[in-house]
Amino acid sequence: MFVLHVALQGCLRGRDVVYGLTADTGGHIRYLLDLVAASAQDPGLSRIVVATRRFSGAPGPDYAVPEERLGDKATLVRLASASPGYRTKEEMHAEVGSFAESLIAWIGAQERAPDLIHAHYADAAAVAQIVEDRLRIPFVFTAHSLGRVKASMLGEAAARHPDLAGRIATEERALARASLVIASSRDEAEVQYAGYEAYDPGRVRVLPPGSDLARFADSRPDPRVDATIARFLHDPGKPVLLALARPVARKNLAALVRAYGESPALQARANLVLIAGTRQDIDALDGEMAGTMRELLVLIDRYDLYGRVAYPKSHRPDDVPALYAHARVRAGLFVNPALNEPFGLTLLEASAAGLPLVATDSGGPNDIVETCGNGILVDPRRPDAIAAAALRLLDDPALYAACVAGGARAAAAYDWDRHAARYHALLQALRAAEPPLRAPRQLLICDIDNTLVGCASGLSTFRRWRSRQAALAFGVATGRSFHSAMAILEQQDSPRPQVMITSVGSEVYHLDGNGVTYTADAAWRAAILPGWEREAIRAALIGLDDLAPQGPLEQRAFKLSYFGGAAAAAQVRARLGRAGLRASVIHSHGRYLDVLPERASKGSAVDHVRALYRLPERAVFVAGDSGNDVEMLRARVQAIIVANYSDGLAAHAALQHSYVARASHARGIIEGVGHFRRMFAHAT
């Protein structure tokens, strides 16, 4: 497979990238180069090319070199566009047409055309659309950051950025045209993209980037790096609040300085170290970076933070592990106060180096902190919240230690080899589509967690078994969101479901003809909508004892999710009843509580799918393990309870018709299907 990446923004070169050299030379370049390096290890990829703009001028001569070798089968090519000089992302739209023509000419000169194009940022997607129209090469899209998110951060000030409207329109077209959209986090997939008219959740996949975390886990202090920081500080041995980001407005470093400047307690406990890009002269920086640096210096002066804040002029890329080590040996923290962080590679690096995190609650850090348990999320617009979180970590040794331990999980959770394997599988599937069954004779729907997955060898057996079931449509029903469910299924190498019943039955998705993307079931949404008063229900449950909302990502248009025990579930039902609000309350695993439309459940969703396929009741199998599977299991004649069940499922009065498997997890599913098939065969 030949994959062509297109990335126009920033100063892109294969080695020693000077991050922060311009406002657009940031994390997307790191992402791209790491992805290419991981992809190159796969023998299934024969060639990888990164195409970017060729330009000359102030950033340096390297960016005018037509070609640069990245490895044995990876190359960086620089192609001309209308303007010979460097262009910011705000100016890049003027280069799209001419760059596309150069790219089409370059493709025409190759022995074979790329199989797929991967466009990075919307301007590259605009190029990819022109190429697709001309050469019929499909493209996938990674946005990296989004105009609507920036507009939301700017608020009324967005009106002073006329380029934003054009950027958002370009992103809309990219989302509408891309064969697949690759997001780095659930927040990106479920919150950030959701503001676009072209948003189609079934065409978005969450593939968290990896990171070469070993060099950060093994990081050691460097006396030279320590000295560049110590010269700013009265007491260089104090704990460190470390921030590492380009000096641009959305990184919100000014809020961190305000948080520090307005908290005498924090100043007494720690120093603040700002690694804000690389500069020789502030006046030589581009406008936004120069303005941000001046703002930081003004704030340092306003709060009289001299001797307590370090802000070195420059650092080398290979200094970064030593910077983290500098903070770690002083029992410090890493702080990312960005207004929005699409993913957050520096959070993984710092965490692997042994630093607890204080991170923005907007974007990828939600996923990272939830996965690793390595820090505290804060509202980046509240300096007081940033200061309070930092003090909490510094003053609570047990919490600090727990976050350090959580950081050790980052390497396993965010691995480039795992990312590349899923990425390549998706690209290969797009090239060789395996469409779903249109007229299956049987349907199997099973829960995911602790039913389908939870035993690696059992799932391997299930994959082999599933491959032999020619007339069986396979689907899942889960409490997870679509993107969360798809992520775990692909991570576990599960067979791709034909049907996805997600968010405890409140959403249904069907596999498209390309065998990769999904389409949401609009008819199901319309069926469960009547009587659903989401905001009234949410308001009615505020202040209820022993009931705590789950995180923002778990709240859906047709699902409100909480933590609470059985007593809380009873209180919820009673309060909603008194308020005259109709809803279904699902309690599972002793602590999860979901409130859904009255007509929504896994069971009713399965029946909806059964009717779509025009299957008789005896053609449907369902399998589960916990309380949130009860509705699905009791509604079906051929219900399977796997041996590792919880919530007393086998003794449930409404489930006495179910088959309780002797085998656990996926093997229990196979056993149950076999049991019911034998029963049906004997009956006929």
C-alpha cells in the first residue's frame, strides 16, 4: 500500500524540527513524523510520502530543498505553490489550487499512484478533494485543530478574525468529503466535530496517537538545562510548575501566570517554569507569538514574580526529557492550561517522566486523565481553579503518588505501534471493502465489556468462529458511546460489527457498504424522541443525595449518566415519578446509573434491528453479563448469560428463560448460540 500524506502548515522537516519556530510549527508535525516512522515498520506499506510546500526565506534554507529522505521507504517532498515564501495557516487558502496542481503533476510522474491520501488540516483536505476529483484517489482527514473550537474560545472576538469563517467552511467540506475522519480523542470526535453541519459520527474513528515515552520515562536531569532555569530563581530547589508550549493565545499561558501571581500560597510552595518556544528576539517572532510573549512579561512584572518565574529564551528538542526530569526531582507538576488541547502529547511525555498533571478539561486531556488517572482536570478560564488544583497535588502526598503511578500506564495506553496497526487496518479495509450482509438469516447481538471482551483467548476463538457464520449478522449492544465502543473493539481486534447499539440502547448505527464507516439510524432516534425531556430530567435530579454526574463525554443527547448505588436509583425513579417525567432508569455494576428515554433500551433497540432485517424471534440471539443487559436479555427468547456475570443476573426473576453458559466471555457466547441452535433443530 502506498500512502501519501499532505501537510502544508508550518516548517516541516524530517529531523530536528524547531517547534515554535513559527506559530504553525507545532504538535501536528510531531504527530505526522511519528506516524510515518511507525507506519514504516509495517511490511504491508510499500511506500510513504509526505508532501508539503516548498518555500524560501526567513525560516531557513532547509525548506527549499525539494526532497528529503525520512527512511528506507518514506520520503518528504516539497512542491511549489503560487507564493515562494512562508505562509501562515491564515494565508494558506491562497496556495491550495496551485499546490494541488503541483501535487497532481508529481503523482503523474510516479510509477504508480498512491492508494490513499491522508490530509492533515483542512487546507490539505481541500487539496485532497481536488486530487480526488481529478484522479479518483480517496482521502482520509485529520483536522488537528478546528476553526469552530477557536471561534468558541474567542467568543465575540471571533468577529475580528475574518479568516475563521473561510476556515470553518473548508473544514465543513473536508468532513463532508473524507472517506474517514481520524480523531485523537473522544472529546474531538464527540464534542469538537459535533458543532459542524457535516458531522457524521459513524465516519469518525478515535485513534489516540502514540508517543516514544521510553526516553521520557528514563529521563535524567542535565546540569546545563538546570542552569538555564536556575539563573532566574531565588530558590531553584523548590518544586516546579512546568509548562511547555508555544506562546500562542490558545495555549493560554497567561492564565497560568495569573493563577500563580494571584496565589501567594502557590508562590510559597513552588517556582513557575515557562518553556515557551524558542526565540532570539521577541520582535523577530510572528505577531501572535510576539504578542503572547509580551503579555507574559507584563504579567510577570505586574505580579512582581521576579526570582520565582523562569522563562528561558530557547531550548533544544533533546532538552525536553531533561526539563521534565528537572521538575520531577523537585517533586513538581506539569501544567497544560490550553483553552483547548486537541490531544496533548506533552501530557503523556510529562506523565511518563513521573510528573502529575494539571490539565485543561477541554479536549484530549479528558481521555488521557480518564485512562491513566494521572492528574486533575481544570477549567482553563479559571486561574483560581488552576492554582487550587496545583496546591491540592503539592499538598496531598497520597494523591501525588497516585498520579505518578497513573503516569506509568501511559506507555501501554498510548503506543504508536498499536495506533499504526489500527490505522493500517482501516486503510486496508477502505481499499478492499467487505460490505455487510443485506439479508442475514440470523442475528447475534452481544454486550462488549466482560461479555465479548475481557478474555483475549476467548475473543480469538470467537473471531475464528465468527468467520464461519456466513448467514449470521453480528452486532454489539453496549453502554459505551459509539466511539468508545469502536475504539475498544478495534484495539481488541474484534470482528467488525454490522450493527452498533450504543449508549445503553439510545443510539443505533449500521455498517456502511464500504465495510468501515457507519450511519446513525435516524428512524430509531425518531422512535425514542417522544416524551424525552432531557433538560427537565437533568434539572430534576440536581442535588439528589448519593448521585454524582459522570463526566461530560458520558452525557449524550438521549442519555444522562451518573454514579450512584441501588438506593440512588430508587430515589431517581421516585423523583422523576413525582415530577411527571417519563424515563427509563438503568442501574448496573452497583455504581453506574443511566437515564434514557422511556422507549429506549438495549432490548427495544435489538427488536428495532430485528424488524429491519425481517427476522423471526427464533433467529435472534443476545448475550450479556450485567444489569444494563437485563432489558435486552428478558426481551429475547434466546438469551445468553455468560459465566462471568455480575449483578446477580442468573437469579433475576425475569431471566429464568436465559441460558447460563458454563464458559465465560466470548466462549460463553459461542456456547449459548450452539445451545439454542441445537434446541431449535430438535424442535423442528
